[in-house]
Amino acid sequence: AGAGAGAMRAAGCRAPAAALLLPWVLVGAQQCPPGAPGAVLRFSDTHADIRVPALHRVPGVLDPLYRLVRRCLDLVQPNPLPTELLRAALNDPASVRTSQVLHYELGYVAGAAGALLLAVALPTTGICLCYWRRRRRCRGGRLPPPRRSPTCHRHCLLAGLSVTSLLSLATVICAFLTNQRATEQMGPGLGAVPATLRTLRQHLGAIPQGVHMVVEQFQVAQQQILTDLAHMSRSVGVSIHSQLKATTYAVLAELRDRAEELRASLWHLQTAEHTVRGLAAARARMEPELRERRERTAALLDDPRCTSCASALGQARSLQPGADYGQVPSLERMLQALAGLPRSDLEGRIGQANSTFNAIPELAVERMAPLVQELRAEMAKAAVKVQDVAAGFPAADYTNPLSEALRVAEEQSQPFLQATARWEGYRWVVGTVLCSVVLLIGLCHATGVVLGTHGLRRRHDPADYECCAETGARLLVLGAALAFLASTLLSLLVSVTFLLGGNVQTLLCRSWASHELYKFLDTPGNLPPSLNLSRQLNLRGGYNFSTVYHECRGGAGLWEVLQLDTSYDLDQQLQVSKFAGTFQKRLDNFSTRLGDVRLLHPEVRRDLETFTHSGVDRVDYGRFQEEMRMPLVRSSLGDLAARLQGLQRVQRNGTVAARLAAEARALWRMHNHTVQEQEALVTKLGESIRFLVALAPQLQARVNGTLAAAAAVEAVLPAQAQQLLRQELACFARRELRHFSQYLHWLGQTLREDVASCQPLATALDNGRVILCDRIADPWNAAWFSLGCCTLCLVPGIVLALCLAKHFRPLRNRLM
């Protein structure tokens, strides 16, 4: 009974809950669940794009020498880039006049002429000196008058020769280093030309492959969507179930409570009816016995022999039956109305409704299986459409001509590069040999000075012959003779390398670094039609080579540079609706019934309605409570029995005392058996009456409310499930369309910026300038500059060596 009352109170709390939960579900169903953190797709950045590593000028100890050579060349050639002369040379070579070229190359012509003049003058002078010396010896020429201070003159010559020798040594060391550096850089530099051209061709040729690899990344989005599809139907069913379960479970709980109340009420009614009958029968059986006890006890207490018994006589005479349960309302009519209830298995019916509702996820999986198959087919079609984007990408139409031009340039550059490498080898050999000769000249001068000085110290008479001094003089003359020959070859080598390296620096490298070369290429008419870069690159109006170079260097793609969007609308091709339109349409058009749950079975309704119409709530339970408040016997048998036992102890008459003891025992026996048994029945009746009293006032409203709530939820459940289904499918479509959108946005950005990037073209141009100017031209020009300085140092060295040789010979042999 306590459990039944607790269930009844819980049901009373749930009764208004159903009315509140239903609108909460209707409002809460309007929101999509937040997306999972892992919903962001991660696409691989690996594709077929080939990067050209950027080269930079490497600082070194020879940088001051390189800067000095560049300043000297700026003085030799201060003129800017000869645009008019180059335009004429490229478009009509026959119209170029020699005077124009000589006027522009005036500094180089003067320098080369000076070198050639030195190359002719030095051997001529040497031949003349040899001829004059030979004639003096043959004719016995007179000795020149001795100087006043030959020792001071000799010391001055020694100092001058030492200085020139040191300068020659320093310049020849620089010549060795720069000659070797030029050769070391020439090989990799020449090899980098075809390698760079080949890399650029591979980059351009890899663009279609890169497009294909990027398009293949659709499998990331496809796999994610297929994974979502595999869990979609169950996820939708679980979501619908979770959003409807609060209201549905509340109604089912109320139905269980009403069923429990029906069962408990029926039990308590039956208990009350049986108890009332039992009490009425017990009263009828107790009344004769109670009358007999009253009469016998009253007669005994009224006996004159009974001492002090008059005080208990009134209590004995009041032994009358108390509560009369035959007067309470009969419950038999209600029990007849409730006979046979429940006519159905209420718990089973409610459990069946609960199981049907809990089966919504499995039902969703079953009903949505055809939709999942259709969506999988749509994903396969979308993959084919993405492949069509790769097939229609127009980059090859623009890159193929450029790739062909690079291939031709690579093939045509091979003979020139091979010849350059061969002549560079010759230049290195000649330069190394001449540097070695200069070192040999310096060695002869140094050895001659040491031997000559030592011989002079050993010679006491200037006219005497001294072997060491004579050997020193001969070494100085040998060094001078070698200097005459080496200076000629050095002058020729310097003039050739000066003209070539200087023009490369001032005509090409200087204009390349200042971007004057790009401006020349951009000016219309400067290049012949066969070399029109704008036409070969298919550049649109407003774009030139400088603009393309700067944009490519900034990381722009061929898509932007070539303005491919004017011929191929990539945004139009990558619209989400084109790939996912049918996918979304199938989700929008799908419909099925998932909320057909019979919460209130007709038999359950009939039993509950019979319960409310039975009149349980109209019984006058107050009459029962009034009778239960009355004692079963108006005077307590136990109190009277205890009083008789007390009177027995004060009696002097043994017979009276024995009779009092016998009456007390009879009263105790009647109290312990008859009265207490009836009191137990009264207690049992009280529990049932209290339950019925608590239930009766709200029975009608509670049952009617439960029936109304169950009917309302059962009626709205299919529509609500349908609405939630549409909402869940819309949320699913939105989530999957984000996957499409994310991939297509990434695809468009990658096609524009990464796959068809033109940054390698700009990097290749910058690398070409670094290789040609910083790594080849600088050491090349430094090499001829060092050799030229060395040649200039040899000229005074020749004069000083010949003059000093006379001081090491005996006076009679000084014919020079």
C-alpha cells in the first residue's frame, strides 16, 4: 500500500510534465546539433608540382675584389643599356653600323687597344734591347762613367724590384684564386642551364599530373561522406528517439501509474469489502459472549460479599458492542463494476508500446536503407564529375607552347654550352700556365737578388769576377726575358677576357639587376616577332614580361598570370550545386513514417474508463473513518480484567475471590482473541480506506488527464517524428555540403596557386642571374683584372731587373 501511495504521488508530479515536455520538444527540435570537432577535412599538400630551389649569392673573401672590378667596369662603360642599338641588332642586323658599336664600346676598345699595344711594345722593346746589347759587345762599347754613389743606386733598385715583385706575387695569387674559382663555377653554372630548363619543362609537364593528383583528393571528402552515410540512418533514428523520449516516456510512465492505481484500487476495494464483512460477522459472534460476560461480571460485583466491588460495577455494565460496520456503505456495487478488470495485460500493452517506441532507430535503419544506397550512387557520380574538371582544365593549352620553347632552348644550348666549357678549359690552362710563369719570374728575381747581393759582399774589387753575383745577374736577365714573353701573352689573354667578361657585366648583368633588361623586353618593337614573349606566353592585354615576373616572384599562379578565368570559369565549374545538387535533392525529398507508436491501446483505455466510471471516487469514505474511530467495545476488556484482578487480592471471601479471578481470565481471553483479531481487521481496513481516500478526489481528473495526454502524444508523435526526420536530414545535408564546399574551395585555391604556380619560372630567372653574374662573371672579371694588374707590375719589374743586373757584374762586363 505504501508503494502504491508513492507511485500515486509520483504520478501526480508527472501529470503536468507531459503538457510541458511536448512544446519543449517542438521548440528544441528546431536546432541542428553542433558539428563534431573532427569535421574539418585535411587534404594532402603533396602533388606533382616541382619546385626550383632558389640560389643566392654566397659571401666570400673575394667580395671586395669583385666590387672593385665592378666599379672599374662602371668607369670603363658608364653608358646605360643601348636599347636603340639592341632593337636594330635584333630586328635588322644589317642596319647596325660599326661606328655605333664602337661609340658604345669606346671604353672597352680603348682598354683592349692598350692591352694589344702593350703586347706589341713589350716584345719589340725586348728584341731591340737584345740587339743593342749584342752590338755593344761585338763593337767593344765604352763603359759609362761610374756614378757617384753606386751603392745607394743599387739599394733603390733593390727596393723597387722588391715592391714590384711583392705586388706581382699578390696579383698572381689573386689571379690563381679567381682563375680557379671561375673554372669551378663555370662547370656547375653551365650544367645548371639545361638542368633548370629541364626542371621548368618537368614543372610545366607535371601540371596535368598535379591537377589529377589534386582531384584525387576528392576521395578524402568522399570517404568522410560515405562514413557519415554508413551511420546516418541510425544516427537520425537515435536523434529522433532521444528528442521524443522525454514526452513519450512521461506518458508511458503515467499510463503505468494509472494501471498501478487501478490494480491497487481494486485490491484495496476487495480488501475493504472483505474486512467489513469480517468485522460485521465478528461483531455478531462477539455480542452474545460479551452480553454473558457483562451479566456475570455485573452480578458478581453486585454480590454483598464482594468487598469494594461497587466502584467497578458501572464499568462492567458498559460492556456493550461499539463500532457497527454493518452501517458503512457497501462496496459490492463497485466491485461488481470492476469485476474482471483489468480485461487486458496493462503492463504488457504499455511495455509493447515502449518497445515499439525504442525500436525507432532500427526502423530508421530499415526504412532509410534505399536512400543510403541512392546517396552512395550519387557520390560515385560526383567523383566522375570531379574527374571531368581535371579533363577540362585548360592549363595545358598555355603551357605546351612554353614547354616546347624550353625544349628547343635546351637542345640549341647544348652545342654552345659544350663549346663554352671547352674554351673555358683552354682559358684555365693558359691562365694557370701564365700565372706559373709569373711565379717563375718572381722566383728568378728573388733568387737573383739574393745571389747577387751575396756575391757583392764577397767581392772586394768591383772589377773582379764573382760567380754568385754573375749567377744572380743572369737570373735577373732571365726573369726579364720571361717577363717580356709572359707580358705579351698576358696582354692578349686580358684583352680577350676583358672584352667578353666586361660586356657580360655591363651589358647584361647590370641591366638584369636593375630590371632594365625586363623593361627592354616589355617595350613593343624591341624584339622580333619570332621572339615575342607576350605572344609565346599567351599573355592577355595589360600584361608584360615585367608584370609576369613580379607576380610570379610574389607567388602568383599561371591561372592569374595568364588570366585563364576569361576562358575557363573555374568558380562556375566548382559550384557545389553541380556536384551535390542531386545528393541534396534526394535528402530533401525523402519521407517515411517513424512515429507510428500506439501508446494507448483500446483495451487499456476501456479499462481506465471503466475504473473512473465505477464510482470509487463517490463512496462516502467518511463513514468508514467514523466507525474506525469508534472502539470495538465501549469499555476496555483489558482494563476491566485488570481491575477485577486487583479486587481479587483484597477479598476476604475465598469464593468471591475465585469467581473474580475466573471472570478476569475470561475477559483477558476474550480481549486477546476476539477483540484483538477485530482490531487487526480494523487496521487492515484503515490502510485500504486511507489509500482510497487519497485517490478518490483526483481520480477522475488524473485518469482523464492521462488519457488525454496519451491520446495527444500518440496523435502528434508521427508528425513530430516526420518533422524531426526532415530536420535531421537537413542538418545532415548541411554538414555533408560543407564537406563538398570545403573540398571544392581547396581544389580551386590549389589549382590557382599551387598546382599551376609560376614561381619556378621567376626563381629560374633569378637563379640564372646569380649563376651568370655572381658565380661566373665576377670571378671571370676578377681573373683578368688580376692578370692585368700582374702585367702592369711586370713592366717596371723588367726595367728594374735589367738595371740591377749591371750592379752584380764585374766592371769590365757592364755593357748595358
